[in-house]
Amino acid sequence: MPKREIEDCQINVLHCENCGTLDPGPRSLCPKCHSAELAEIAVPGAGTLLSWTTIRRPPTAFREEGPYHIAVVDLDAKLRVTARLTAPSPGIAPGARVLCVGTRNDVPVFQEIDA
Amino acid sequence: MTQRVSIVGIGSTRFGPQPGKGIVQLAVEAAEAAIRESGIERERIGALYFGNFISGPLTGQEVLAGIVADHLGLANIPCTKVEGACASGGIAFRHAKLAVESRQCDAALVVGAEKMTQASTEMITAALNCAMDNLSDGVSGLTFPGLFGMAWRLYEQRYGLTRAQVSAVVRKNKANGLLNPLAQMGRYLTDDEIEQSPFICDPMRLFDCCPTSDGAAALVLAADELIETGGAVPVRVLASAQTRGAARIAGHSDLCSFDATVAAAHLAFKEAGIDRSDIDVVELHDCFSIAEILDSEDLGFMPRGHGAHWAKEGRTAVGGDLPINPSGGLLAKGHPVGATGVGQIYETVLQLRGDHQNLVKDAAFGLTHNLGGTGVACTVNILGRYDA
Ligand SMILES: [Zn+2]
């Protein structure tokens, strides 16, 4: 993936205006200082795959989409998010570099960055 | 001065599909058996705590605590339903224990019940997902098996887990279930059968998952002065700890561990004043095969990464150095969600009385572990033989 494109991929998270904590949200109080001054900001969408699975028996609301992949990703911006993973290669493993390539229902969708 | 609390009567229905029996009928059956066994007069029972997760959506019936008390002919006592997803039963037990311990009453009834198998798979999946934080994890399309599928994959990479090690947990618990008359699906399974069952959430397969169940279990807790000589053999409640963990997956510090279990185990051992090496039998929350491995490490029974070897080496079998889930666990006994935590205590009481069909010989101390949601609620209880 070209470098330019990687820089363009961003993900919206909550930033505490009082203490600077970042949180994937949604929530109304800062989990660290309990301030209600939370602003949505964009952070770089690059991160590291913590783990992933394939949902073969989806909940009713997602029935039409199955099977699909769910991942937990540690963003370079130092926060962890639950997300979708698209088109994982057969050998993809925890520790793989991934990039946010869009959203679905406000949930980030990640794709493996070609090694 | 607090009162010492003992379990003086137990009752349980079989776990598994029970067509024709509603949730109230199941609960009354278990509770009536527990009250009769205790020999305690119903007017002495001063509180009822009812563990149930999802009777509203699945059966259209709520206020179960009051309704069941009415059927049982209890006095107009406080009747409380508690909900903490899969930990609902354990939480109900802890509240009953606190009520007796703090002298709010001399005896209390705990009932856990769930009725699930009449509902469609879609309804059940939707209902179970109520136990997820639907502002965050729920909207991603994650499921509970999915959470454990991810934990498995990470554990596999970190510790070199093999399919055969996880299958050993499945084979042990399913075989234990064969010896438990209350169990839903005891069975001798081969590694091949397990490995050829369909994927649910890779790498997790069908036999790695507990079944949907109907069932109820009940306990009568009492202060020492109410214990009748000649009644059922009492079992001491040495500790009951309840903790909260992160409500969202992203809030967990590690996918291979649940903070709530670690904290509850710490509190429970402190309260009981015994060591992990004193525990003779464990009933823990094996909603999925991999969960048994994570839970046993979280409870502090072995170092991280070692839980996987134990089942394969037979160390968690009845007769091993730490028998885990001799009842068959959730994997084989079944998981009627609200009844599970109470059922674990029922099984452990039988072990400590020396009266279990799959007996751990001379057990003096037992531990139960009940985990709810994505690790948001946990209870750990420690029971002891009355004379231990
Ligand atoms: Zn803050």
C-alpha cells in the first residue's frame, strides 16, 4: 500500500480535553478523570493486530453478513479497539500490522498491511 | 459479630431440554427439594435471592423471585432477582450469604433458573448478546464464542497451545458428564470427533462450546443455630467474593485473562484464610473449552501458560492433583445461564459431603467460579467440609 494512502487512513476516537486520555468510546465521562469534556478527534488508523476470529454464527442483526472477521487492534495512537477485519491472509497472526480502511456502523474496519 | 453461614439444603433439576416444564416449575422443583432437605421450617427463611439472566425476553416472565416464593408458600419476605449475565447465580448466592452473615435473617434461600431451549436459535443468540456492552462490542458483530476464539488464538501464539491440549479439556468434561445424573450431554469423544466438528469461531469448534439448557438449582443457607442434628450434612461457606471487570473487550489488559477472576480469587482466598494448595475440587466457568484453561490460571492454580498442559496430563481429572469440573462443567452438564452458579455450588456440596457420583475422595475444600458477560462480573466461592 502506498505511503500516502497509509497517512490518509484515520479513525475517530474520544479525546479528554481535561487530561488528554484517548478512548474508543462511545461514553459520556472520561474513564480516567471523569470529565464530561470529551471531543471527537481523528487519530492515525495504523495499528497492530492483537487477535482475531471468524464469526460463523452471527447474531440476528448481522445474519446477512456472516461469516465475517472480528479483531482487537492496538492502535499506534496507544489505544485498543474492537473492530472488523477484512480479507485476512491465511497466515495472518497476532502482531500483524493492520490499517483502518473504512467503517461499518461506526466500527472501524481493518486490513492487513502487505508485508 | 457476624454469623457463620452454612449450606444446609440443596436441590436441583436435571440440566438440559425440559419440554413441558416452565421456568417457575423448574425453580419450584429445585427450591422445594432444597427446603425439604434442610429440614428448616419455611417461616424461618427470611430472604430469597433469585439468579436469572434472561427470562423476560425468552419466557415472557419476570418478577420470578416473588412468584417462586408465592408457589413455595414462603412468608412475605424480601424476594430479589439479581442479574449479572452468566454470573447471576453466583451473585444471588453471595447476597444470600451476606444476608445471613449480617444477621438480616437466620436462613435464606438461593434459587438460580433459566429456560432457554424452547426459544429459536436466533432469539437465544440475540438474548445472550444482551450481556455484551452494545454501545461498543455489540455493534461490531462480536459474539461470546468470538471473544474466546480471539483469546484462543492469542494464547496459542504466546504459549504454543495445541489443539490436542484443548481437546483434552473437552474429552475430560464430556466424560465427567457421563457420571453426573443431572448432566445434559455426557459422552466419550475422540480427538477426531472434536477436530472434525464445525468451526463456530475459529479456531473454536462446536464441541468446544457449552450447550443451551433448561434447569434450576437451589440452596438453603443458615446460621449455625438453625442447623438441626439429623438433617442434611451442612457445608460451610468460607468465602464469597464478587468483582467487576472491564465492560468492554478493549478495556481488558489481556485477552488471555479476566481481571475480575484474578481479583475475586484473591479476595476469596483472603476471606477463607486457606491457600490454593488446600483446594481439593473446583467447579469453574468452562463456557468454552479454552475458558477452562484461562480460568484455572486466573484463579492462580498454576503459572500462566501451564493450564493447557494440565488436562492433557490428567492432572485436572478426578484422581488428578486438582480435579476441575467433575460435574462435567458447563460443557457437559449444560449452561442454563441463571442456574449455573448455583448448580456449581450444588455439585461442590455433594463432593464435600462425600456423596457425588463422580467423587473426589476425602475432599475438604472446594472452589466455585462463575463469570458473566465479557468478564464484567465474577464470583468466586470457597466451601469447606463442616468438620474441616
Ligand atoms: Zn480525562
